[in-house]
Amino acid sequence: NRGSPEIDIRGFWRLALASVVILAPLNWSWYAWARAIPGALTLYVVLGSLAYLALLRWLTGVRYADLSRDARFVIWSATLLLIPFLAFGRSGTYHRVFEQFVPRDARTPLFAFLYFAASSVILRFAVPYLLVRFKLREAPRDFGYVVRGGTRWRWAYFGLFVAMVPIILWASTRPDFQSSYPQARGIVAGNEVSLELFIAYHAAYFAMFLSGESFWRGYMTFGLGRDLDVLALPWMVMLYSIGHYGKPLLEVNAAIIAGFVLGYLALRHRSFFLGALLHWSIALTMDLAVLWQRGVVWQ
């Protein structure tokens, strides 16, 4: 049913709650012991999609076979795209594999983060966009690839940003956040940070958030949401939270709430652009708050 699917709202809440009940211990187990196991992250991603499909059948009566062919394609293509991105698309891969080929005198602390951002743009924006155009043969705007008309709910996003500021300021005092931010930690040398490098880093950061939102709220949420509307959100949220592994556990669990809120808003105004802008604004504020807490000097 691609037009206006009839959704049992009680079924949504049951599905959402059950997804969180499964996801919370998964997140804890990753940080407690599973991250030391080779290939565990791939297993978690696949388990996330399988657990969602099982819960969907059990709690709502929607079978896998009831989904359209396009929806089934979105589920497995998104799952398969996420695996190489999480396994090989992050800064650690650059340090392990590619940094050795860059002359030492030509290295900059931004290269690793630029590799991360480029991987995100390719695997989470460009490839899904091409799949929408040439495999699913759909208009990209139907998957949220649109700015015009996508700012109608701007006050809701602004309200979310204002609500997040006190939480950001509190989190910036925590050692786990101070050791994680800025993401391109090499731009801080001793007690100094280069304004030039910081601006370049945040330009890449915005590209990463835009590609990330296009994947989570665009390709995944709209792709499955055309069949299931809000029932698609728990699947996206499960993989979205798992996609935060490596960041502080508090942030991984907070991504559950953020995923539901941003996913619902995107479904209702049919664009992921404001979600990307909100995400980047929060990240910029977090970086500035952490740097202020550390008393850095701008150069």
C-alpha cells in the first residue's frame, strides 16, 4: 500500500518499545565486550534488521512477504551499504591502511576525517541516490532529496536545537565527550586550535551530516515508510543507534530518541535537509563547548 498506509498506532508503540528493549542491551554489550570480537559489528547490523522484521511480524502482523519488492530492496541494500561504511569508512581505516602512503611532511590532521566524510558521501549519499534513480526508478524528491519546501517545520527543529543546548553544555564537561570531540582531534595541538583547520573540518562535517541524514531519514525512512509509514522508524532507529558505536555510550543511547524524533519529522515534511542542519548545529556547538571547557587558544 504505497499511498496512505493504514497504521495501527498501538502497533507502532509496541514495535518501538520492543525495539528499544532489544537495542539497549545490544548497545551495552558492544561496549562491555563485543567490540573486541572481529566481525561483531557486521553481525550487530544484520541482527538489527532481522530483529526488526521478526518484531514487525510478531507485534503488527505485517509479514516480510507483505512488503513491496522496493521496500525489501531498501531494507537489504541499506543494511549492506552500512556494513562496509562502519567497517572500513571511518578514520581508523585511513590510519591503518592509507596514511603510510602519504609523505610525512605532507600529512595534515584533517586527512583521516576527510576520508571519513568522503566515505559517508559515497556510501550514504551517492550510492543510495543512484539506486533511487536507476534501480527503484523513483523521483529523488520522494526520498527526501529536496530543499525547496523542506523548511516548513523549521521552528520545530529550532526548538529542538534550543532544548539541546543545556544538554550539550553539560555533556561537554564529561571526560568521555572531551576525549571524543572534536572528531578531528588532530586539529588541536597542545592548547591551540587552528581556526582555518576548524572551518575546513566543519565544512567536511556538514557534508558528512547531510549524507548521513540522506541515508537514515531519506533512503531508509522514506524507502520503507512508503509501505509502513511510522512503522518504518524502529528499523531505522535500530541501525542508526548501532551506527554510533565508537562514540560515548550516552550518545549511542541518545541516538534512539533522536532517531525517532528526526524520523517522524522527516516523514511529515518530506525532507531530510533540516535534520542535517540541526545535526551539524549540535555538533558545532558540542565542539565549541568542549574546546571552551579545555581552555584552548584560537590561532
